[in-house]
Amino acid sequence: MKKILLLAAAWTACVCGAQDLKLAPDNVDKVIKAMTPEEKAGVIVGKGSGAFDGRGHINDYLPGCAGATNPIDRLGIPPLVYADGPSGLRVDNKLCTRFPNGMLEAATWNTQLLETIGEAEGREFRARGIDVVLGPGMNIQRNPLCGRNFEYFSEDPLLSGLSAAALVRGIQRAGVGACPKHFAANNQELNRLSNDSRVSRRALREIYLRNFEIMVKSSQPWFIMSSYNFLNGVTTSQNRDLLTTILRHEWGFSGAVISDWGGGYSGAQMVKAGNDNIQQGSKERYNDILNKLKDGSLSAADLDACVKRMLEAALRAIRYKGGSPTDNPPLEENASLVREAAPEGFVLLENHDNALPLKKDDRVALMGTTSYDFIHGGTGSGTVNNPFRSVCMPEGLTDAGFKLDEAMHRFYTDFMQSERRRCENFNKNVPWCCEHERAMEAVPTDLITKAAKEDKAAVITLGRVFGEGVDRDWYHSYMLSNGEIALLKATAEAFHKEGKPVIVVLNVGGIIDVASWRNLADAILICWQPGEEGGHSVGDVLAGNVSPSGRMPVTIPMQYSDDPSAPNFPQVKADKYQNYSFYRHVGATPQYKVPCVDYTNYEEGIYVGYRHYVTRGVKTAYPFGYGLSYTTFDYRDMKIKDRGDRLEIGVTVKNTGKRAGKEVVQIYCDAPEGGMDKPLRELKGYAKTRLLKPGQEEKLTIVISKEWLTSFDEDKSAWIACRGEYAFVAARDADTPVLQMSYKLNKDIKLKVYDVLGIEPVFVN
Ligand code: BGC
């Protein structure tokens, strides 16, 4: 390809006399005119799989980064260099900050904090010379078993959209581009290149596109990544309705669309759809563009439109703007940010008799193999290869002032040595990006009995690795193993006999079953996968230096089968279809043989997560938005002000307890009767207080666009809200309203939108 480019460059330089023409903001069209078709295709198609090292990395620019575009020196067109970054910079040979996973970020319900995290991350990319952050991941968590839930935010489109927007704003404030992904309806990993998501237009508009719409409109990302999957029979990177009509014409997106790595089939079709950059790039896609241009089935105008967007993107990037990378990001400063930010997303599920916080110099029995093999983040492209730190639980708890039961510590250290050897053997055959085998649990009965007598509390950490390419399975990953249950039972029996608490810390990338064993624990804290300072952040919370203030970004059901998408989500281990293969790749048209593998019916429609549980009165273990604190809060003085196109809802929150803490106020709308079928309750806005000391209060103002009151009417292809009384509740979670006010909408709202994506999904069974 290089040779072709050089020849083409020489040819153009003589023919067009364009030797002095160099890309600048005021000459983009002129530069495009001076480009040969080969150069244009070269700008669209990425550096190519030949440049890759087999782990999804290229070694040009910064070794280990995900990809780059082809520069054209004669026209002053610089390359754009991309690296993965849902939780920090993924490159080789450089120390990088490992930020918390997306799920924890959403659980903070704190957009200001997410902007700060985004900016810190963006600065780190900039310091290392990377132009674009491939992230955040923001697909809806349709089902608890999706392998990439750890990177994603929530089951709710508003929380997902606002969390993503805050990160994007932060990243781009640092002068690098963000590339939120994967657009759209990419909600499972099994057969991820070729699965057809079969979704009704209403569910698409209200759930699977709404999060992206909110993010685009409130943060204007420089890029968006199209996804791998088919959507109602058309692969998303070749879907013009999606990438041009909706994304650009309707939402006003002005950036460039990048394909997911290896996504799409025909280069020309991708260009036609408005997929501007094809990564990782291949000779076939490059040739396809040129051949179709020659035979007239791809128009020069479509090609130029994509080239223009890529040149405009290049003009924004640091490589064009100049300034050499410092290669010296503030790693210490970022580590402090990670340590402080994580507890804002920790969710306290249970805290009987104020079992937490513990006393700082208590001696505790630290148990469970995950306590000795803490999981700081997920695997796959959402990982950080060389984290600056990896603070484990023993270090974190000791630094927080706790004394560790030495005999227990010694037992686990020895046990982990032999388990590590076993796992290493097993993991030899597991692809780099997938979930790896982890240590099994032991039940050291004698030590537990002794610890119950001598120590003040048991702290058991249970962990689950989430990763790219493979969904989790119910039996092995959602439910606790027999070993974990045996450990919990033995510990609860011994410690409760002595009147001492059992604290369970869940170090997970998404939810697991809790309802069946929660009666064994006095306190349950989800710390998710909190980034490089994990041990410290957990120590800070257990010691009461800080109150956890996270709220559930998804529902935890009583049992997995209650999930509305459960009947239509893969229930097989991936290796049933090919040894560990996440690619049951079937080619350019989807197949409809194996349900949930070839195609997935989104039969639950808009009733995803709490929309299902609340509307149908299905009991949950912990509702969406749930989370306890070390203190208590009162709400009062709810007020609604009509500001034309938006409502401002005021609520005053007072800390009525004995410790400092932060509260999240969630505003749900209970739709009026009649009209369209709607969920009983939908999240319309939220805000988090600053740190309130006992007795302190804060008046929060939550802004709700009236547009968000609408639902999508497929027949009219319009967003509709009928006039009438709307009940707004200020709630602690989706099940716990505290204050309520009604608001009268005097006029119907009807927003017509493009009547596209019109293929009604045939639910193949
Ligand atoms: C993932 C993307 C990632 C890309 C580049 C793909 O396999 O799905 O999320 O950004 O690889 O590493």
C-alpha cells in the first residue's frame, strides 16, 4: 500500500502542480480536489492489518496503540493516532493511570466528577501523543451477562447518555478527541461480528439510540464508533439511516464515524453510509472503494464527504496543531483522583446494625481469594496494560489503619501460590482479551473459628472478571460457586456465634446474584472494578474516612430469570460454538439459524431493566438507583418551574445523620394514564449534592428538557407527549419516592423525525 501511495503522490504532484498545497482550515476543499482517488481511499481505510501484532495493536507511533490513519505528507495531512481508553490509556511500555470502569463511573451519578476524570484521562493521552480516545463504551446494559457491561454504564438511556457526555466533554477539554462506542444496539459479545439485533423502532429510539442522542447533543464528540453487529438485517457500519440520516441530519453530529476494528464488509457501502474511517483497514476494503468508484456504484461526492470529515478531524487533532507530547503525565496526581473518585461509585447494599464502618485499628480476617488477587479493571480493549499502580486489599486495609489476621494472611498467600500455578496452565489457551481462570475458594475451617474469636470482623472479597469477546454464563459467573457459598456459610456461622460482623466486598464488573446469600452478610459493598487505587479506596470506605455514595446504575433482580431479556440472551458458553470463539462469523448477510447467536430478538421492547420491574410490579433484590450511606438525608421543598422548553425542579436535601456524606436525588416521571403504552416510571433527571456535613443542607436544581417527556410513536414517526398531568417524584431509587408534585403540560408535544430504520424486525423464532 505504501508503494501505491508514493507513486500516486508523485503523479498528483506533477499533474496538479500541488507541491505547495498543505492542509489548513481554509483549504479543505482545495486539498480534496488535489487528492488522487488512491489517496482518498488511503485516508478512509486505516493503516491496515499488516501493521498489527496479533493482539489488536499496532507498533507505529506508540507501541500498543489501537490504530492510525494514513498520513499524506505532500499535502500536509497528518495521521490520527487512536488508542483504547474506556478506563485509561491502553498502550505497551508506558505506565498509565488505570481509571475506574464505566459501570462504577455511572454509579457515581456525578457528572461533574466524570468531567474531571475525563479531563485527567484526556491529558494523559495528550501527554503520550495520542489524538483520539477510543471510548467511552456506552451501550445499554440490556442483560446482566453481557461480557462488556463493565465498560458500559447503565440499563437506562438518560444515565448512560449523561455519564458518557460528561466524560466526552472532559476528554475533549484536554484537546484530544473522544470516540464513544459502539453505535448501536451492540449488547452481547457472542457472535459479535455477525449477530443481528432485532429491535423494534420504538425500543431503538427510546432505549438503544436515546443514550447516544443525549450524549451527541450535549457533548458533540469528535468521533463515534459504529458497532460490529447487524441491526434488523443491516450491519451498522453500512447503515445510512443510522450514520447519516439520524446521527447527522437529525442529531446534528458534526464529527467522523470510525468503524469498530474489522467491522463492516464492503468499503464502498461503508463510505456510502457515512462511515468515514475504516479500521483496522484492509486491502479488500481499500480496493472495494476504488473499484466501486471506477464502476460508478460509489459516487465521488459520497467519497469526498467522508474524506472531508476525516480532514476536518485531522485539523482538530494535536498532531496538526503541533506541540510535542511531554511524555510525562501527572501519574501521582491521577492516582489521587482515582482513589478519591472510586468511593463515589461504591454501592452499599446492606449495612445491618451499622456493621460498617469498622474501627480504624480493628483486627480483621481478610478472606476470599479475590482479597489476594484484586481485580482493578476488565480485560480486552477496555484494559490498561501497564497500570501505574495496583493497590491490593492487604495494602489498602493496612494503610487505612486495620490490622490483618496474620495466620489468615499467611494461609491465603500460600494457597494463592498453588492456585496461580494451576490457573497459569489453564490460561495458556485463553485468548488475551477473554476472561481468565481464577483461583478457587478454600474454606480454612480452623482458622475461621479462631479468627471469629480473636478478630473484630471478617472481610470477604468475591470477584468476577468481565471481558471482551465472551458473555458470562449464569451458572459459572452470575451465581456464586459452591466454594464461595461454603466460605460465606462457614464464616457467617463462626462470626455470628461470636456476635461479630461479616462484611462482603463485591469486586465485580457488573452484577451477580445477591438475593440467595445476602442473609449471611451483615454488610455488602459493591466496589465494582475501581481502578489502580482499589485497595486504598476500599480501605477508606471500610474505615469510614468516606461514606460510599454510589447508586445502582442497573437493577439487581431476585433471580436472573426475572430479567426481561433473559429468554432472549445467549445461555451457552461461547466455546460450544467454536473453541473460545466469539466470532461465529457468517459473512455479509446475517443468518437466522441459531437464536441468540445468529440473531437476537429484543422482545422485551422498551421494558428494559427497571421499566419492566416497576411497571409490572416484579419484586427486585435491589432496585435501580438504590444505595445506602453511612448517614441519612431528608428531602423537602420540592418546586417545579416552567422555563419554556425545560423544567427546573428544585429539592432541598439535608444531612440528618451523624456522618458527612453525599446524596443523589433522582427525578422520575410517572406518566399520565391513557395515550401510549408507557412504563409507569422513567428517570428524567438527577443531581448529587456536594459533601454535606451533619446538619448541612443544599438546594439542588435539576433541569429536565421537556423533550424527554416524549415517547416514540412508530406510526407517526414522532416523539409525542400528550397534554395532561405529569407526576414528578423526587426519589431515593426507582422504588422509593420521597416527594411528589404534579405538573400540567398544557399543549401536546409532537416532534416529527425522519421515518427511517423502517424495517420492522421479524422476530424469528
Ligand atoms: C473493540 C473496540 C476497540 C477496538 C480497538 C475492538 O475489538 O470492540 O471497542 O476500540 O477493538 O482496540
